[in-house]
Amino acid sequence: MKKIKKSSIAMLLTFLLLIPLTLYLGTFLSGRNYYITATLIIVELLIPFILAFEGRKPQARELVLIAVMCAIGIVGRVAIPIPHFKATFAIIMLSGVAFGPEAGFMVGAVTALASNFFYGQGAFTPWQMMAYGAGGMLAGYLFKKKRLPKNPFILAAFGFFAVLLWVGPLLDCSGLFLMSPSISFSWVIAYFAAGFSVNMSQAISTAVVMLLFGKPLLDILERIKRKYGMSEESEGG
Amino acid sequence: MTQDAFSKYHPAINILFFVGAIGSCVMIQHPAYLLAGVLTSGMYYLLLHGRSGWKMIGALVPLFLFLAAINPLFNTRGETVLFWILGRPYTLEALLYGVSVASVFVVMMLWLGCYNKVLTGDKFTCLFGNLIPSLSLLLVMVFRLVPNLIRKTRQISGARKAIGKGAGSGASLKNKLTAGMTVLGVLTSWALEGSVVTGDSMRARGYGTARRSSFTIYRMTAADWGMLCILLILLGTVIGFAIGGSMTATFVPKRSIAPIGGTNLLGFAAYCGYLLIPSALHIKETIRWNISKYRI
């Protein structure tokens, strides 16, 4: 019989036990329980990914590589001194494209966590980790094994819609759950409308970085991979 | 003045306090408890940040007013109509509910502001180093790499400026963008080459061959255990009274707020005591420091 991995057990436990339990207990809390319940669920969703990463016992090279990509994402705003222009998310997605979905997730989640140590942790930290991590992972899946061509325009379009439709709204959700007195349709519309301009500027800056910089950066990453023999097939061995 | 006294306790004590303080402020919407939360978190925030702390408080006040005032526009339930706006009633109950939601938000921002000052990166990795070793190692490496890469970025742009390829402050947006991208590209290949060398060097020194031990300078001392007991007793009292229903308050559609008095006062006192601990320690330390300085 094939041995079941520890991380898949954690994944199953989270989805079948922990999240329903949280939802069930959440109904007992008085007052604005939805914020605590929602944030707990986000944290619980992060657990299986982190356990899978820990369980795999990542190699030294892989660890340092992820750390470097995270640091570049954080430093991006020093390198490009234009206000409100963030290359962070583009770099996360390009890491996902170059090194695969798992690395994409870790780069995203760790970038969110680590950058908040520099700029201040907030109630949004777990949400940001999830949003960035899932964005990096999605990029990894979509561009894996030439499913989508790594064309600058496709990269830019992907970055634009991923920020506008996934990362931005998920961050708006943390504000919605924290600040609005009740969850109703009008509040949801109000929050998403308020966040739209910020999300739009983020989406545009991500698309610009992807368009101008996506291909050159991918070439750099590919070159490093080829030079040091870190192609995806040999990574497992 | 030296360091904040509460920050000198074990990181586990620090994180326990903040989890308790933030958790209870989100769960309890009783006005008296919220007021206690606002005052204590504001006090500790100002003690930690000094004069620059007022900037944050100044930014939170308009946000508080906005969040409080906007709720009745969405929620028209309630008994006491204050006035009509756009054909919809603006009720006192909904306004009070808005005030309570806005206070929760303000208290949370203030406690998180204190958390950022108290629980630094090294304390975080000390707490989670054994639980999630690879992730903590990643975080430590990122903490080290960020200042390192900022230095390298300055070097690269300085070198490019010296050969006349830099974008000064007067450059157009397009030039700034392309210059920034080039710097980022150079930085990426430089840092990644370095990362491979670091990785191989770690492997050569036996990374991954055995359980990694971690060094911390934090030890649970007698004072830490004492503080842990105090925190747990106070928190237990608060939770006990909360389950007993002495902290319930609803605003819409009808105001119903549990009175503070009799035995309920004990729960309130425990809550205030819990939230005052860090500020009290800080003030005690300041007074002691000044007395010792005076004696010299």
C-alpha cells in the first residue's frame, strides 16, 4: 500500500474537520464573530501548505533561492523610485512561472509576512499571505510545461487580471470583515468600490512590469537554472 | 530611558498578551469594555512611540468618526430616529453600533501598532523556530537579505549614474521606469548567483543532515512564569464573565447593554487590569529609572 503523506493528512484534516469546526463554533461567538471566523479560516488554509513545505525538507539551494526572490520583491520599491508603483506582485508571479507553483506559493506568502515585519503587521497579514501565495501558485500552474506561452502580453494580461480580480478583492475582504458592522450586499459593494482605484493602480503597475520586465527577468531566472542544473525534473531528485 | 519593560519578558508572554487583548476587543462590544480598550491601548501606544505616536492617533480620529457616522446610512434599523437623510431614517441605535465597530477597529490598530514595536522579528523566529524550522530560516534569511539588497541596489544605481546612464530626480517617468527595471534585473542576477553559492556552502557544511538546533537569548525566568500566571488568571476571569453574559451588548434594532455593577464589576476590573499590565510595567520602570538617576 502506498504510504499516505503527512501533508495530505493535514490537508484532509483541515478541510474536513478544522474549517467546519471553526464555522460551527463561530456561530456561538457573540457580536462580530465573522471577522475572527474568517481570519481563522484563512490561517487554517495556510497551514497545509506550510506543513507540506516543512515535510518536504527543502534543500539549501531551494531555501536560499526563495529567500532571495522574497527579498527582491520587498526591495523592488527601492529600485524603482516611483510612488505607488509596486513591482512586488509581478516578481512573485514571475518566480511562480520560473520555479513552479510550490515555490510561487512560498515566495508569495513569505514576501507578505516578511515585508510586514518592515512596514508593520496588520489585521490583513494572513489575508495578504494567502492572496500573494495563491497568486504565485496560480501563475506557476498556468505557465507550467508550456500550458500558456510565456509571451510578454499574456504575462501582462495575467498579472493585470490576477491583481484586479483576486489579490485586490481578497485584501478588500479583510477590510470588509474588520470594519463593516454587518455583511450585507450594500457593504460589499461599498468596500469593493472603495478598493477599486487602489487595485486598479496595482494591476496596472503589475502589468507594466510584466510587459517590460517579464521576459528579461524570466531569461535571467532560466539562465541561472540552466547554469546550475536546477531544472524542474532534477529538483525532485 | 532604556527599553520597554514589558518587551523584556519572554516572547511567549508578549504574544499571549496581544492575542488576548486583540481577541477580546473583537469579541466584546460592550461600550465600557471598548472604552477601556481604547484608553489602555492608546496609553501603551503613546508610551512606546513617544511623541511620534500622536501622528497615528491623529490619523485614527477622522477614520473613527467616518466609520461611526457611515453605518446609519447603510443600516436603518433602530427606534430613535435622529433625522432623515435621502428619504431614509438615521437612527441613534445604528450610530451607536457604528461607534462600537469603529472603536473595535481603532483598538485593533493601536494594539497592532504596539505589537510591531514589542514583537520584533527575532522574537517571532524564536517562538516559531522549532515549530516551523524551514519557514523560520526563510524569514531570517529574508531579514538579512533586505538591507543587503538595498545596499546593492544603491551600488548598482550609483555605478550606472557614474557612466551617465542613471535616471535623476528630473527624469521622465518612462526613463525612471526603464532605469529601475535595469537595476532590478542586474540585482536579480547578482543576488541569485550569490544564492546558489550560499546554498552550496550551506550544503557543504551539513545543512539538512541532522536536526537543526536553534539559538535563542530568551529563557523563561521566574518573573516570566509569574507574569504568565497573572495573565492567565485575569484572562480566565474575563472569559468566565463573558460566557456568563455580563459583557453582552446589542444596539440594533433595540439597545440592550448589560449593566456594570455588582459582581459584574469584578469582570470589568479583571479586563482593565489585564490591559493595563504593559503600561503599568513601563511606567514603573520609568519611575525607577528616574529615581536611580536622581540618586547619582
